[in-house]
Amino acid sequence: MSQGRQLTFNIFRYDPQEPNDKPKMVRYQLTETPGMTVFIALNKLREEQDTSLQFDFVCRAGICGSCAMVINGFPTLACRTLTAKYPKGEITLMPLPGFELIGDLSVNTGKFMRELAERLKLWLHPKSNDISVHRLEDPMDPDEAARLYELERCVECGVCVSACATKQMRETFVGAVGMMKIARFEMDSRDARTAEDFYHVIGNQDGVFGCMTLLGCQDNCPKDLPHMQQIAYLRRKMAMTLIR
Amino acid sequence: MAIKLTIKKSSAWLDLSQSLSGVILAVFLWTHLVLVSSILLGSDAMNWVARTMELSFLSDDGHGYPLVVTGIAMGIAALALVHVLVALQKLPMSLRQQRALRQQMQVINHSDTRLWRWQAITGVVILLLLPVHLWLIGSAPETIGPQGSADRIWNQGVWMVYLPLLLTVELHAAIGIYRVALKWGAARDLNSRSRLRKIKTIVSVLFITVGIASLLAFLPHAS
Amino acid sequence: MKLIYTDSLVVGAGLAGLRVAIASKERGLDTLVLSLIPAKRSHSAAAQGGMQASLGNAVKGMGDDEDVHFQDTVKGSDWGCDQDVARMFAHCAPKAVRELATWGVPWSRVSAGPRDVIVNAQKVTLHEAQEAHGLINARDFGGTKKWRTCYTADGTGHSLLYAMDNKAISMDIPVHERIEALALIHDGKRCHGVIARCLITGELRAYVAKSTTIATGGYGRIYEVSTNAIICEGIGQALALETGVATLGNMEAVQFHPTAIVPVGILTTEGCRGDGGLLRDKDGYRFMPDYESDKKELASRDVVSRRMTEHIRKGKGVDSPYGPHLWLDITLLGRKHIETNLREVQEICENFLGIDPAKDWIPVRPTQHYSMGGIRTNATGESPQLKGLFSVGEAACWDMHGFNRLGGNSLAETVVGGMIIGKYVADFCENNSLEIDTQLAERFMQQVQSEIDLLIEGDGHESAFALKREMQRIMMDYVGIFRNGPELDKAVAELKVLLERSRKLGLKCKKRHANPELVEALRVKRMLKVALTVACGAAARTESRGAHAREDFPQRNDRDWLNRTLASWPDADALEPVLNYEALDVMKMELPPGYRGYGINNAIVHPDTEKREQQIANILAELGEDADRYQRQRALMPFELPESLQPNNERLSDTLKSPSANALGEKS
């Protein structure tokens, strides 16, 4: 194999726990290898150039949602971003805005998602608690199951939250991830909650009526989820509760 | 079916009224511009339009009721006020919010967010210019004909208000309608979204062209 | 010293850990979960294909029941599993699937009427029964008699994990994220909790608990290329090992998955082959039928992986800069099927290979995938050596997998094992009081503290990253799919050298809070011990069983090796583990050792096998014709379960008045 080209990484560095540290951009050089992803590159940089570099990866296969960061202006999953995508060989990495910064490229999306789930009660509220696991299960429309799975594909990577200007301005805004999940349970025939119940949770300025439809969520979602359609659906549904 | 008016659901009402007032204003705006552009067909055409606006066909002397124009101006002012008050809640009012927005937009490259920022900026400009326009028309309703308008625009230098107003309002309205369509689910998939975006741009360009042409068409009438 | 008390402490927030936490909380116990990462990021999410449970709703699953699932599991394990546990598991799997449906999992459902599937490269039309419409569907997986793998498209693990974590959140179970357990607090007889380090602040905490459940997953990352997430580093196993008392079972049993993409080693699900995908060589030739004429691509994983390696060794592999590989062809399934049921596979192909699997073949090769071995527990999930220490899921050697795990049985183990063991954990917490010996906790805390101090302030100079790379290379080269004595001895010798070097680790980054290098250093020392248990176990086991394939001992040897390897590390300064063996009692087996159905039958039989077969025949004859399958099973091998899990499972076939073959049968 021929010698790979030189890549230049501009990486945001800041350790908020270090008393005298200030946010800065640091340049690193690295030789590209075939099939190199940002995951591979960052690990190489850490092993060979700066062992203190912080970032998060878990599955490294685009499944777990740990590694979202802003790459050349677009928030996305770093593990499945090939460096070959950047013809100039210049790659700027920033942590996702809108989340608590742990250090460098590592942000606390987990804490955010858990708090959101608690606040919006993002779990199935079954219609009956009297369920026997020994008996035949209740049937469900196969198409409904398939539709629900489509909405379940969210990996809580936080990209939609960071790409949402509304969320940046209004800290309490639930973001696309929250609304998508509400829409998922709203469409689930097994869930006991009514449109009125959901209105109490997201029928406000922090929910569907605060959303300005800027669609940073839809345009950046690594799982190509239908945010625009789902949030519009939810908004219509919530507005319909005004009429009886 | 009954409509429930509850304070509890004020958010839904606010959001609905923003969309609704915006749509009405945009429809009025475009109608208005089409009517004004009658000058392109000559002063007779515009005279006819202006007289009809004043409901001349109802009055015996054919002069109509110029107060109707004042009424329309006041109605639009009221609608615009509602639109502004509701929309203001969505704008970054505090310094902290403005900083957060600026930071995010520096880090993340997203065209629809930039589009929205233009909408916000044009909105603020319209907020300053529209009252001038409405006052001028509302206080002198009898001057909406070709001569009166031409005199106002070119001799009194009001074109310095009208030209920026035309540009901002046509951008603002088209972006706004585009967003309302997406907001309530008119675009079922991304393909129709990009199509909507194209239509939006065409509408803006078209009306700005017609508007500028109309402004220029008044020039010969200003003597 | 920061002390945190709880009743039920769970280390690891994947499916198994969360299920145990839920079981504890259901009984009103104070429950706390520690996790390296947010719960929903756990590696459970990566399981794409599905979980096995003998629901028998789909037409190709008709006639399935616990007995068939049990037999498949035991055969799959190459008779290395604990048959009691396999029974407990097979009995509870349908319950776990149905429970998860009520927690929100959108299982793919059966659609009544005809549907086209690909079986053995042929298009076949199946007719699903009207009565089955809307019930939970199943797909085909390797090594199973029936279509038994329940799924949600190809994101089953993801759906399960999200439903499970949502359930845990709804029950207000705290998950302490970004916390790494580094030592167990114990007195040689009883486990009292863990010493853990916060990965953000670096703070050390003692979590003191009645029961400690380790559910940290497998140890795949001791290998260079693995389908596992990068956090699957065997630290849970190391925690148990470092007590010097607790044992690890069958650590040499490491599974290689046939179809991970080249070079990055990301998994493409077995569902690809289950749904009809084929394996091809450099000539585009479908080679599996030549080796396994019956099950072909859907032979057990260990078998397919070995056959692929054999075929590559014959020079039939496709050359690439990363070594030879073979092709996985799913183009014949059609774009629609791929875009709905195999979409994760499609995304992976697009993002990491830049190919379209509906048009192009996927480059694959066998890659480390699953750890059958783990912390040895008894049937209740508790360590036989350390009271109060439980383990569940891939972390454990509960031992339903023996020497090879069937596809779809790992996801199933997490939720079924969690369901069963969770109840035993709760029982334990109810029957035992919290014993707080702060001095003991302090001693362990001190130990971890000085370990960190030495790394940061000491004069060591070895690089943690370099040691890890070397270990991974050794495991890859010498402890892989095919093993032999000389190479294994070499592996053991080289690993020992690395272990010694790991005592002189030095750090470039001296931070005590968030410091990735420190994390790496603390882990690599522990991983080396785990790697040594694998290599030593493999070197000692002079037979081939399941995934453990010795070129120098190709026969399965039931006479000498029908046992379970137990590794412990009593002397902290030693360079290798102590190995002991626990015999499997043929006279208690429901299914005595037999032919697995692959290759030639060359096993060296156990002297008891014939005796037990005769005994079984007698017992069954005595029961007579009228006995139902439950009575027969009980007569052969009675097994324990918590009372609430004992009822029989209802199936569609039980509710139909007269299931005519016409209504249910296949009309192809």
C-alpha cells in the first residue's frame, strides 16, 4: 500500500476540572490509513500523541450513540465517519453543544437522556397491570409493530439536541428526542395514555408548541428518523385536543 | 364539536395564532402586492383598483369611502401586533440566549437555522418599518391612487421605507409560509420539503421583482 | 472514605444487569446499578438478530416447545453445558419474551396468509395461520430445529435494552453512570460490595451491599479483532478472579462469529444467513454444502467458522490488504427485505465498506464474538465460593452454553437469566442482613488507592497501550479458532512476560480525575490475567469441544474431558491461574452425550453414557404411553425454579381446538 496522505485534525481541548485550563483548539497531524474512521484516528492520536485526549466510544459500529461530535460543522457519529470523506484532509472536531462538557470531546449525554426520560415519563404505560407471562401474548397489528420499530431506532446520541437552535436558547425545551419518543408511545396501542395526558407533558412552550421547525434534528439525525413528520403529527394531535 | 378556550392550553392557542396570523398576513401581503402592481397596467387600472378598494360601487357619487382603507390598515396593524407579540416569545430576548444561539450557529452548519435567523432579522426590520407604512396609508386613505402614491413614494422619499420593507417582508412571508407548511405536516417526505423550499425562493424572488417594478412604475406619475 | 449502602448492587447496566435490578426493586429492595456508560449504550444493544424462545407461533415454528429448545441448546454446547440450567432457561424464555412485550418491545408479528422467504437459496411461500395473525414472529437461526428466534427487525437488542432501561427508569432505579468497579470487597467467604472509581472526578467510592451482581458482559477485547464493543474487556471476570477465591468457568470457550466485516470486525447478524444469505469463496462458489450437506450455512456458529477457516486455508479466500476473507451474499434476499429487516446491516455496509448489500457481496471472516466462559455460578447465579456474589449474562458461566452458544441464545440468556437469577438475588437480600465492616472496605479502598498512586507517582515506564496491543496480538495469533499445543504454550509464556511488565506501567498523563490513560492502565493489568485464564485453560484442555478446536486433539473426549474448567488466582503475585476441573455427571443428564450432527462422529465416549441411555429407556418405559412430556421430563431430570416461574407456557397449538395440518401446514 502506498503511503497515506497527511491528515490535519483541529481538536477542541478543555478540561473543566483543571483550574487554569482554558478552551482551545489544538492541531494534530496523522497519516491516513485505508478505511480510517474518526474513531480509529482519535485512538491513534491518543495512543501516539496525547494520552490525555478525552472522547467516548463504545460499540464503534454506529449502534450505541456514544460518540456523537461535531465534525467540520456537522454533528454526527464519529465512529462511522470515514476520514476519506474529507478531500482536503482537514478535520475539525468539536464537542456537541448543549450538553455538560466532561472534557475535550466528551459530553454527558447520558445524564441528559435519563433526566428527560424521567421528566416526560418515557416508558410504556400498559393498559392493564394484570398480565400473565405464562399465557399467549396479546396480538398486535404487524404493521403497527413495524411502525413502532421505525421510531424506536433512535440511539439517543444527542445530535438532534445539539443541532436544535431552539434547544440552545431554551434550556427546558424537550428537543426532538423527547418528542419523537412521546410520538412513539402515542402511536403504541398498548399504551394507556390519551392525547390529553400527552398534552400535559409536551403541549407547551417546552414541547411541540415551542418547536420552531428549524429541522436541525431531521437534517443531522444519523438514523434518518422522520422528525419533521412525527413532530408535525404530534402538534396536530395536540392542537386537536382544543376541539371536542 | 366544540372549541375549548382554556388558559391551561394557552401554548397551543399561541402557536396556532402565530401560524394563523402569519398565513393571513402573508395572503394579504401577496394580494396587496398584486393589487398595487396594477400600476404596471397603467394609472387607469390602478385607479379602478383603488376606487374599488374604497367600495366606490356602493356610494352614489362614486368617491367611495376612503375610511375603508383606514379600517383595513388598522385591521392589519392589529393582526401584525398579535403576530409580533406571539412571535416575540420565540426570539432570543436575553443576552444569554443570544450568546447560546451565536455559539451554536458558529459550531454547527445548518441552512434552515440560518434561514430562520433571516426570518427573525427581517421580522425586526418589518416591526420598525410597517408602522410607518400603515400610518401613512391609514392617515391619508384617499391617496392610495396612482398620483397620491407616486407623490408619496418618489417626491416625499418614502421609497426609502418601501424598498427595504418590500425586501424584508417578501423574504419573511415566504420563509414563514414554508415553515408553517412544514410545522403542521404539509411536507410528507424530504423530497417535497426541498420542493417547498424551491417554491419559497421563487415566490420571494417573484414578488420582490413585481414590487420593484411597481415602485419604478410610479416614477412617471410623480411630477 | 465515601461509603454508599444498598441492598442489591448490580455492576453493569446491560440487559442482564438491569433485569436483576428490576427483580430486586420489584421486591422493595434498595437497588443500585453501576455502569461504565449510560445504560442504553450497553453492548446488549448490538445484538441484532433476535432471541430464542419456543413460542411456536410462526408456521415454521409449529411443534416447537421447551424440549426442542433444550435439546438444541445442549447439542449446541457440545454437551458442555449444565443441563439443569439449560432446562430452566428453555422453560422461562417464552415468559421473558411475553413480559418484554408488556414493557414495550415491538416484536415483529406474524401476518396471516402467504409470505415469500428464502430457504436454501430457493424461494418458498409460507402460509401463516389466521389464528397466528399478530402473534410474535420468529426467524431461522443456526443450529436450531425450528424457527425460534423472536426479533424486532434487526434491532432486537436495541429494542430490548431500551424497553428494559425504560422499565428501570419507571421504577426509579438509580444507575450511577461512568463508574468503574475495580475491586470486590470480601473476606474470603462473603462478598460485601465493590470499590469503584468515578471516571469523571476520579473519586473512589465503596459501595457496600448485601448482594453484588456482576453483569459486565464478556471479554472479547482481549482479542485484536472482535465484534464486541470496546468496553467488553473482561473487567468483571477480573474482579472475581482477583478475589483469589471465586472461580472462572470454561474461560477457553471463546466463540468466533462467521460473518464479521473485514477489516473492522463489525458484526453482520446471523439473521443474514437465517433469512437465506449464502457464503461464497473467491470463485463465487457456494462452499458450505460441500462441508455440511444438511445445515449448510446454518450449521452451528463454531462449525461454520471452522469450515470457513478451512476453506481459506485451501487457498479459496479472497485476498485483501487485511488478509484473506470470504463473501456473504444477501443480494438474493431482495432490496425490500434488506431495507426493512436487515437495515442495520445495510447501514454498516454503507458506512464502513461503502457498498450496497442489495447489489454487492459483503467481505466477511470469522471474528471473536462471544465469551461462553465467565464467573462460575451455581444454578441460582451465585458464586459457589463467595456468598453474596452473583453473576449473570455473558459475564457469567451459569453454563447454559457450554463450549458453544447458539445464535439467539445470548440475548435470551440476558433477559431469561436476569429474570430467574433476579429472583434468587432478591431472595438472598431478603434472607440476609447487611454486614458492614468498614475496616474491610477501607482495606480494599486503600489497596486500589495505592495501585493508582503507584501508576501516577511510580517510576514505571511501560505503556498501557503497547501492552494491550501485544496481548491482543498474542490472543489473536495463538488462541484463535484452531489451536495447538506449541502455539498455546507460546501464548502462555508471552502473556506471562506481559503480566510481569504490567507491574511496571508508567503514565504520561498524571491527572487523577478524568484520565483515559489511567483507565487503560488499570484495565490492562486485569485483562492480562483474564487472557491468561483463557490461554492456560486452552493449553490444558487436550480435546476439541464446541468452539475449542485443537488441531492436535481433534476428537471430543467425553471419557477424560466431560468437565468444566475452573480457574482461580489465589496468589496475587503468581503469573498464572490455578486450574481445577468440575466433572459433569452423565448419570444425571436428561440428554446423555451423543452425536452433534456435524462432520464425522469421532467422539471418545464416556463410560457412563450407555448406562445412562439404558436407564432413561427404562424410566420412560415405566412411565408408559400415557405420560405427557412434562411428566417424562420430570422423571428424567427434575429441575428447580422460583415458584412464580414454574407454570407451563401456553402456545397457540394449545388454544386451537383441532389444529389441522391443513390450516397450519406449509404449502410450498
